[in-house]
Amino acid sequence: MIDQALLDSVERIAREAGDAIMAVYAREFSVEEKEDKSPLTEADQAAHHVIVSGLQALSLQLPILSEEDAEGFAGVDGNGRYWLVDPLDGTKEFIKRNGEFTVNIALIENGKPVLGVVTAPALETAYVAAEGLGAFKVEANGERHEIRVAGEPEAASTWRVVGSRSHPSLDLAAWLEKLGEHEMLPMGSSLKLCLIAEGKADAYPRLGPTCLWDTGAAHAVVLQAGGRVETLEGKPLSYANPSEKLNPYFVVWGNV
């Protein structure tokens, strides 16, 4: 059973990683390129080290799959559990300095995200959730309130659709045509899923490549807020096979 103390500890770790990111954000920094051509900054590495150190200090000792050390992942534990981490999601947004980047930490159990913390350091906002505890948004002033998806729009209403700010998809236009009347809400990083969770958007189709660590933490928030994250075949997005790091195409729905 996940308790409030564990969720609070993970939130604290994510916030400490955010502090490390903001220290880099406040000054000039260099940008490198990974083998997959995605950008990497020293903030990614700094946050990674803070998170790994913090998780290793918890009483719940689990393997850690982090974007910044995927090759070092030892595999799930005997109960199908592991930590899934993206130290800095939305590096392109970080480089653009638009604030739409996050720290993502999820607890995966038997392929399902059962705890998730998403912090947006530049926006001073956080989303936290866990099975049995619910989903909450933490405002910049520290105010914490429970969040819930909006439910399906009425027949005559316009769908509010979240789209990626930095990763356009050629398949998206055809999907949107089938959906019907809609308006687009551009957003970076895992904040797209969080908009669904807090009822500010109705759907987020991701018809492009993502990795497990991009979605795990915010997926947990969506689930506890009453939403769904499904493949195009209607199956729940799964994290049961972490050796296959790429997600299939999926849609986040803000209805039960």
C-alpha cells in the first residue's frame, strides 16, 4: 500500500531536482546532442543525480530506470516494481526558456503507474498522485487541491485537444478530422497529460514517438484523476516491458 509519506518523499526529491535544473536555467549553458539527435544539457544530468540519490535513500529500494542511465537499469524487482524517471522532460522547452518542462518520477507496479509526481520548476507548479490517495495540483503558493478530469464534452461542444509544442505529427490531422469540432491547446512536456487530469483539456492524441519515462508519472496523475491513457487499439498504455523503451501511439482521454 502506498502511503502519504512515500508520495511526499518523492515530491520532495522531484522539487530538489527542479532546484538543480533552475540553477542551470538561470545562467548560460551548453547543449549537446545524444545519439538519437535529441538535446542534452547539464541540467538533465544534474537532475538525474539528485533523483537517483534521493530514491536510493528511501526505505523502498527499487531498480531505477532513468532516461539519463537507461543502460544501467537492472530490471524490475520480484514484485514487478521499478522507479521510472525523466529528470528533465521537455529539454527543447528548457532550451527555448518557455518554462514548459518538467521533472517526472513514477512508481510502476506490474506494468501500471501507481504513483506519479510531475513538477514544473519554472512554473512553480506540481501534480502528485497515488493509488488510494487521489490526484492533486500544488500551486506556486503551496495550496494543494484535488483535481478531476472534465468528462466527455456535450454533443454540441468543441473538443479541447492538447498538442505538442515541439513535436508535430503528420498523422494528427486525419485523427482530428474524425474527432470533429475542436480547438488546439499547444503545450510542452508531460504538462499535456496534466492538463487533461485537471480538466482543462479533453483529449491528447500522441501520434509520434515517446518513451516510457515521458509518460509514466503524468499517466499516474491522469488515472487517479479519473482519465484514461490508451493505445489506438483501446488498450491501457503499459510499462510492463521496460526493455522496450518506446511507447506505441496513444491517446489521453479526459473521460471515464
